[in-house]
Amino acid sequence: MQIESSALYLTAASIGFFHTLLGPDHYLPFIVMSRARKWPLWKTNLITFICGIGHVASSIIIGFIGILLGTAVNKLTPIEATRGSVAAWLMIAFGLVYFIWGLRRAYKQKEHTHEHVHEDGTVHIHKHSHFKEHSHIHEKKSIKELTPWILFTIFIFGPCEPFIPMLLYPAAQNNVLAMIMVTLIFSIVTVGTMMLVVTSSYFGFKFLPKLNIERFMHAIAGATIFLCGVSIQFLGL
């Protein structure tokens, strides 16, 4: 029994790590939003952590309800599939809207020139951007405030497909300790991997050559999230 439990724990850790690492939707949204919004590392990790907890907690709750009701795995699979589809479409919708907003913002941020003719005939030309000067006044705070909550909602709907079959195995053996351990190990490794990749990318950006794309970062972030949703919904990633 002890050998079986050890193998189960190792499986939970391995699947938690690889299913997160191989699923770009687990970390790309946080990486691009952090870059676009210029979140500090602590805020980036906090949002990633909260969304990660929501991501695994929803599957844990469904899994334990299924155990209490004596529901078979094949009856829980359609529920997880439906949740996955909802999460994908939410990601597609949010990414598309944010992409359009980002393009509009980038267009407004475009610099233009002004000419001033002085009394002595000297022509003075300077570049000017109304958006940069007044962005703090005119940019809606609701966009900044809602973004983390939208990501949290998306990740609540996002299922951890491999978790429930792993959870039901020790449940069938009436091994409560193994159920708790599988839940803890899978959750810690999944959320930890999300934060590890996001943190590594955060510092990795500092070593990349600086490109003049800052005003397009919001559009890039939206396009990335949109493509993540498309890859989930239509490519099964």
C-alpha cells in the first residue's frame, strides 16, 4: 500500500508539473498582461497565485462532490469538458476585446509633429503625443481594475482534466489520506509551476533586446490571450 501511495504521489506531482508546463494558457496570459500593464513582480505573482488556486479549487470541488455522490469518472468528464469550452470562449472573447482596445490605444499614442514659427522667422518643430500627456486622466480605471478579475473568472472555469481520475483512484480504495495528499501535491505543483514560469519570464524579458513596441504591448497581450483561447477550443491544447 505504501509503495502504491508513493507512486500515486509521484504521478500527481509529475502530471501537475507537465500538464501546466505544456499548457501555455496556464502562464502566457499573466506574462503578457504583466508586461503590458507594467505590474511589479509581487503583483504578477499574486495574481498568478490567486488564479492558480481558483483553477485547481474548482476541479477539487467537483471531484469531491463526485466522490460524495458516488459519481463515475465518465459522468464527470462531460462537466469538465463543458467548463473547458466555457473557459476557452471567455479567453477568446477577452483576448479579442483587449486586442481591439490595445490597437485603439496604440493609434492614439502615435506621436505627431507641431511646427511653431517665431517672430524672427525661426521654425521650431517638436514631436507631440496628446495621449501620453493625458493618459492618466482619460484612461478608464475600470480596465485596469477588471483585468485581474476577468483572468480569475476564466481560470475558475478552466478545468484540471487529469486531476479527477487521480483523485477517484484513492477514493475507490477508501484511502482518505491518499486523497488529501494527492490533492495537496497536485495543487502545490500546478500553482508552483505557473508561478515559476511566470517569474522566469519576468526576469527573462530584461535580457531581451529593447524593441520599440511598447505602445503595441496591450494589443500583443490581447492577441496572445486570444490565440491561447483558440488553441484550447479548436486545437485541444
